[in-house]
Amino acid sequence: MSATWSLTDGHAGNQRQATALAQALGRPATDWILSPRAPWRWASPRRLPGASNAFGPDFVRWLEARPRLAIGCGRQAALATRLLRSDACRSVQILDPRIATRHWDLVIAPEHDGLHGANVVTLLGSLHPVDDLWLAGARKTFPAFGALPGPRTALLLGGSSAHAHFDQAAFDALAERLQTLLEREGGSLLATTSRRTPAPIRARLRERLARLPRVSWYEPGEGTNPYPGLLGWADRIVCTADSVNMLSEAAATRVPVFAFGIERVDGRPRRFVDSLLSLGRVRAFDQQLLPYPVTPLRETARVALEVRRRLRLED
């Protein structure tokens, strides 16, 4: 078992961030998927009596074999990293735990959360593995996309959430604008949906856009996810404004990124989008999608260096 553990609730976005940090630190990690029990699940990361039983008997045994470094992402993992923390185990928690940060060695939080403290490391967006080496690997893994005619437009679709309000009319407007653009310019459309994209909207968009030539469409569960290939081969990216993770990864490429539905997003995600707009890294979606100079936004390596420095981690 490795000296580094990655702990999450199994949600893809949380797993991706924890794994990305471990990789950036150069520390192979053992991945643990947590299944919290009531009542600790409801109160996490608050430490109720008997909290060591929150994740079942296996976790109780894990506590006897603590790693040197525990990296958690998400509220449920925050209880696990809090319990694992000791003189022998440093704990790093990704995302705002919503209680005092003193219970962890370090807390890594996006700037749009507004969390500050002596042991808080902030970043713009989310942690992820996207850099030049990752993009080159994606192109090698999905070479067929490179044979498609340009400009290649990658379409990353999210959906509604607590801070995003997308309806059928919004996605119809997106499809109409993309259809007009592609009919005028030609090129290729590479589209992927997320689990938050409602099934009726996925079906309607797919039917409408699939009439165009050279359209590649992927939905969750349809074989190998070509998402890395989309980022690797795109000449430009259109992304719905609801997803901090997708926008962060799109912004780490070397191509223009256009956010759709900015006016439909509020709260913390909107603050993140506004930051990207103010930096000039992302522009609002329009019917032109004109190219502009790009400087990739990549925070993961910087955050990893800060974690290594603050915790005095050795290779």
C-alpha cells in the first residue's frame, strides 16, 4: 500500500482533483472510495461521537495503517482526512470543508469560495491533469479526431445545478447558433455531455446537430470517453458556463474557450466565470467564435509546489 492515499465519495469531479494533486506531487496514491453511514454522513466533517465508525469496519482498520499523506476531496472525505490526521500522517483537504480549517494541515480551495486562512492554499478553478504532456497523450490515444477537417469545435455540455439554470430553450438557442456557424464555416463538431445534461435535452441536441456533416457525439456510458481527445484536438472549445471543472480544464489548453449561458449562472460558479472573463482567458459565446491569443491557465503544478513546500514533503 502506498504512502499516499486519495479519499473521495466516488464522484468523478472529486476523484479527478484528488488524483491530479497526488500525480502533480509525484506520489502514487491508493484510491479509497468512501461509503459514509448515518448519522455521520449528515454531519460530515463534524466529528460526532463514534466518528471512526462512519465509513465501516474497513476504515477502522485503515486508521491503524495510516499513510504519510492523506488527500481528500469533498465534504465526506473531509471527515476521513480529519480522522487520519496525526503526527505521522499529514492531511490535505480539497474544497471548503465548511468548518474551521485548523482540523487539517492544509485546505485547498478555489478563489471563488472566498476561503482564507494561514493553512489555506487558493487557486483559480479546480485541480486537474491537463498540461502539454497530457494533451499530447490525448492526441496519441484518439488519433482519428486529428483526421477530421478543421476548424474542430469541441462542445462540452453540462446542465442545471444549484447555481445554474438551463432549460430546453437555452439549449435550443445553443444548437441553432452552432448549426448556423458550422453550416457557414464547415469543419467538425466534437460533442460530449455530462451526467447533469438531462436525457431529453441530450436527445434533442443530438438529433438536431447530428444532421450536420462530421459530427462526433458522446454520452456517458457509450464506451471509452473521448473527452481527452476532444481537448487535445480542438481548435476551439465551447463549454456551458455551469461547470467549474470543465471550464478549468478547457482553460488549460492552448485554444480559445467560449462560455455559453453565462447569464444563467450565479453564486460561486459565476464568480469563477467572471474571473476567467476578466483575465481574457475565456470569452462569451457568440456566433463568430473568432480566434484570440491564448495563455493556458494551469494551477495544479503551482499548487503542488506550495503543498510540497508547506508540508516539507520529500520525494
